[in-house]
Amino acid sequence: MKGNKTLILMSVVSLLIIWKIAAILVGYSFILPAPEQVFCAMIDLLAEQSFYQSVFATVIRSIVGLLTAFLSAGAFAFVAWKHQWFADWFSPWLLLMRSIPNISYILLILYWCSRNSSSIIISFLILFPMIYQIMFESLKELGRTYQNVLKIYPKRWPQAVLHVYLPLLRPAIAASLCNGVAMAFKVGVMAEILGQVNIGVGRAMQLARLNFDLVNVLAWTGWIIILLFCSDQIVKKIVKTVCRGI
């Protein structure tokens, strides 16, 4: 573990060195600002109230879209696992949802729905097929591998869910949520930029872009990376706690 942390630190330092050298070679901060400029801008953002309002708005939209997609996809996957006819009936719908380009979802939903709710709907539509596929395949593997374990709880659904399904499905749940939270943030910010919401990280980045302020664009990008890293760690701890089967 210590060796892995050392390698990660070395990788980050190497990236910063390459970035610094590239900024020096370019010589124009409005084209490629230096790392210290972006870092100072990130610190300056912490003193602005609008920073916390924007982060809060984007986080709420992302969480709502992710949880809605996760709960719906999990329920659909479970029904499809239990009833083959439903899986066959739903497969064309799933194929359609997976085939539509993300940008088409964004443009259509922005056309049909309000600016503030569009990012939630877009996140749901993009995340649903991914989470459904992960959960459905995991349930099928679970059924083949642990048939005897599942028979221990034939009619006790609360106990079966708590002591069998959640612990055994923990890798699938963790993968769905960890991948989903990153995708929800990315898609949500993109939808905020295109939809020009009243408040959000996408709105702040769009204003910085219009002002040709690349430093602030990169500063917001840095905070998004930090938010995603923290969210990933929080999701893993929550999934580990919930799915341990106590």
C-alpha cells in the first residue's frame, strides 16, 4: 500500500512538472497557465460564496440523477432476472437507450425540459442502461453461483436482501455507484454549460470561458477532480458499510 501511494505521488509530481515545462515553453498564461496560477485561483474560489452555492447545486443535481438511475435500474434488473419474458421485452428499449449519443440526449432534453431539471433527467437517461447492465449481469452470475445459498431464504425477503443479495452484490453496487457518480458529475456539468442554468459549476465554467479566463476554467476543473475523488471514497465506504450483511 505504501509503495502504491509513493507511485501515485510520483505520477502527480511528474504531471505537474510536465505541465510547468509546457507552460514555460508556451509563454502565454491565457493559452496555458502555470500550475501555481491555477492553484492560487482554486484557493481564491474558496473565499467566494458563489463557489459553495455552485458546488452545492451541481452536487444535488448529480446525486438525484444518480440515485434515481441506480434505484430504477436495480429494480428493472431484478425483475428481468426473475422473469425472462420481461428481460426479452425490455432488451430493445435498453438497446435504444444505449445507442442514442449522449449529446443527442442533452440537446433533446434541453429542448423539452427546463434548464434546472435537464441535468438530472440527462444523468438518469445516460446512467440507467449502464447500471442496469452491470446489475443484471451480476444477478445472473449470482443465480448460477449461489443457488444453494439463495435457497436458505426462500420466503424471507428482508433477510435474503440483507444477508445474501447485498453482500454478494457489493462489487456490482460499488462499480455502478463509483462509475455512476463520475459520469453524473461530468454529464451534469456539460448539461449545465449547454443549458445555461442559473447556478452551478457548469454555469461558473461557462462564464469563465466567455471571459477568456482559462485560469478559472482550470481551477473549476481541479475542484471537480477533487470532488469526484472525495465522492468516490465516500461511496466506497457507504457501500462497504451497507453491504456487509449485518
